[in-house]
Amino acid sequence: MGDVRPDDAVESHATSVLARFLVESRPEDIPAEVRHEAARAILNWTGCAVGGAGHETIDHTLAAFGPFGGPAQASLFGRSERTDALNAALINGISSHLLDFDDTHARAIHPSAPVLPALFAYSEWQAICGRDLVHAFVLGVEAECRVGLSVYPEHHDLGWHITGTAGVFGATAAIGKLIGLTTQQMTWALGIAAAQAAGLQVMFGSMCKSLHAGRAAQNGLSAALLAKQDFTSSERGIEGARGFGEVYSTRFDPSVITEGLGTRYELSLNMYKPYACGLVVHAVIDGCLALREQYGLQPEEIEAIELAVSPRTMELTSNKEPRTGLEGRFSVFHVAAAALIFGAVGEAQFTDASVLDARAVALRRRISTTVDPQLLRTQASVSMRLKDGRAVTHHVEHALGTLGRPMRDADLEAKFFGLTEETLGAEQARSLAGLCWSIETLTDAGALARMAARRA
């Protein structure tokens, strides 16, 4: 065999290299703009967790697991119940992801839903300061995104749900940092995470999609706690033969995990959703809303609608006859109809009643799609033929909320209040928003989690 190049040596030990970076990182290493992005992400995630807390999915989860819950260590966002830290991580992870309103990395994963539930559950069980929580969150996002992108897009193309499969590495890294794992223990923790990576795209449109995020949070918390007790795993759980990279994808590039660690941060590429559904249909919604406003359109005036969309859009959202609100979030036909009928595509447009609304059903049947391989998943064109003979069209180059057209702090705050005020009341929601923005200054980060609970 020839000599091993230094880069090859690093890549052949990607798990331990990542572990060492996580252990050695210091709060002062994180640039101010990245820390601000963390506050934006925490505000957005908290709103989504509170907003999803009343969904029947959470009721079913509590009915199933409630009898087995341990001591009341942590709050459930948007609810009055408390439970043990492991189950709080699970349930808050589910509630934060089930509306499909949580943040998304520019290329792949939903970064906050697997990481923040573990951190806030831990923060109530064991007191930590906000500065340390933010640092751990940034590192967790770094770990999950780098591991996920090392197998992307082939991993996705095989049918894995990357938020579940890669998210567990993020929760593990974040908690591992908080509890002071050694490099050896962090390496084991990442291996334990690899052993628990799960999530299938076939579950999209069902309650199981949000379960992926919840389990990633819970499993990541447990992986770090096991490693703290010297519970061992393979030291090459990610890059080893028959490890995560080889088993979960047809292509694996370990250099994505190790290259440039500490010189750039994946949280800088975070995006936020203005609509409560998958990012791949946001450009369609933008186009429909623009035409509705420009021409004052009513659904009855529309003869036919043609949507030009990306291949990924049809791969994930081709359901023309959704039957439930959850299925509606994965129907490009429903989101277009909802935008044109209601002039909004928020949580209210994804109830079962909204999906089965006679006007929505009728309009969906007048919508057709064309796949344009040149379009990105954040682009679309909407063309309409009106009953008076007019033809109108609108092309969306950058969907609202993407890096090319980002949501401002004020936009995120308005979204937050829309998701939280009904559950918590206006005064408590304002206090909670203040804690999100000032998270780094808190001596007790658990105060935020307690403020996010509904007062009985």
C-alpha cells in the first residue's frame, strides 16, 4: 500500500476529528452573527413547538407514553404537563416539527427540531446558562448538518428522512458538549448516535414524520448520557466499514465532515418558513399569492392552473387528493388552492376541514403540473387561464424565507406571536419572545422552557 496522505488520515477518522472539534470549541470562538442566528432559530423553534402542542399527535403520544414517564423534570412547550427529560425531548421534538413550520438548512436538514428539544429538556433537569446552551446548539447544528451533507443527496434519494437520521448526531453533539464529554467519550457518543439513526420518507403526511425529529432529540440525549458513563461504541461509527456513511448512502464524503471545522458555521445557512408546509412548495405559494393580489382573483374566476416546479417538488408533494391536514402539507395542489382561496397558508389551512373544503377540492382538480429540471426546489412558475380569456403568470426566483429573500427579525417575531398567543396569551407570549432574544444573557436557560409551558 502507498503512503497515506494527511488528508486521508483525517477523513478515515472523521468521527474522532469531529469529536475533538466539539470538545475543544469555546463559546468565544462563535462569531456574533452566528450567535444572533441562534437566537432567531430559538425564537422560531419555540413558536413552532408551542404552536404544535395542541395537535392530536401530542395527545396520542402522551396517552401512549404518559404511564411510563419518570419524575417531572422538564416542561412540555405549550402544555401544562411536565415529564422526565428524555420524554420531554421526544414530545417537544414532535410538537416542534409536526406543523412543518420549523427552520430548514439551505441544502437539506431541519436543524433545530432534533437539537433544541434535547437542550431545553436538559436545561430544566440540570441548570445551565444561556451562553452555554447557545454554544452547544451551534455545535449541534454543525455536527448534524455536516454528517447529513456527507451523504446528501444520495441518502435522501434512497428514501431516508435526513432530519431523523442526521438529527440524532446534532442532539448528541449538543448534549455531549454541555455535559463535558472527553474526546474519547464524544467519539463513543457519536457512534451511539449512528446506531440510532432512523427516519423514512414514506412517513411524510403522517404523524410519524414528526416522530423522527422527536426520536432524534431523545436518542441524542440518551447517547450523550450513555457516553458520559463510558458506554462504548465503535470509534468509527460514521466513516467505518459498514458504518453510517457506507450503510445509509451510495456515496459518502467524509471530508464534508472535517473540512473547515471552526472556520464557518452551518447555522449561517439557516432559513425560516413563512408557510406551514414543506419548503419545496413555498415558491408555488408565493406565485399564487402574488397573482391573487395583483388581479384580485377569486377561485371561481380561474379556469385552469399550470404549475412549473422542480423535480424534488413532485417527488415529495404529488398527492392530488389529500384526506387529512397532515397529507395536505405534502400536496402542491392543496397549497396552491389554499393560497388562492384563503390568501394564507398557515396552520389554519392544514386542518382536516380545510383540506376537505369543497372549494379546495374543486380547485385542486383544475391544477396541473409540469416538472422543469432546470428549476431549483425554491423556484416555481404559476400560470393561470381565467374564465374571461385572460392568461396570467408569475415566476418566483427566490421563495420567501430562503437565503435569497430572507425573513427579517420582525417577520420571525410576527410568526412567533401568531403561533403562541392563542395558547399562552399575549402577555406570556411577549415575555417568552424576550427570553428567546436574550437567551445568551440568561443565568438559567431553563427559565425559557418554563415560560413556554401553558399555565394551568
